[in-house]
Amino acid sequence: MGGDTIGRLIGRLGEALRLYSVAFIGTVSRTRSESTGGKVVTTGPYALVRNPLYIGNFLIVLGVLVFAAVAWFAVIALASLLLGPADRR
């Protein structure tokens, strides 16, 4: 499997995660007229991460970087995701 195929798979995984996340939460994420009543959504993809849309975006960008063979930046991006921010509460 070449880098272009792996990059496409990573990008598609990211897009699938985004589509599933938006479909799961519905219109609550797109309007202020509907609300969860101040409750945090903790089911579906939101049970794994607080905002799966960001993870989906990250996977799409990582897929593009792998596809384009920009390995050095892909490594930095992956390390930044795994190490996370310095301020963890």
C-alpha cells in the first residue's frame, strides 16, 4: 500500500467521523434555537472525545499530508495531537 492509498484512507476515515458526528448530534450543533438544555452530549462519538469534529478535521489534514508525502509535517502534526496541549485540566 502506497502513501497515496494510506492518505486517502486516513482522509476518508476523518470525513466518515465528521459525517457520523454531525448526523448523531443533529441540529443541536447547527443552531442556537435548539439546545441540549446545557447538558454535555456523552453518547455516540462524543463518548470518546469532546469534539469528534476536530478529530475528523485532523484526520483529513493528516490524510492530505500523507497523500502529498509531506512526512515531516505529518509526524509533527501527529505528535502534537498525541502530546496535546500543555495545560491539561
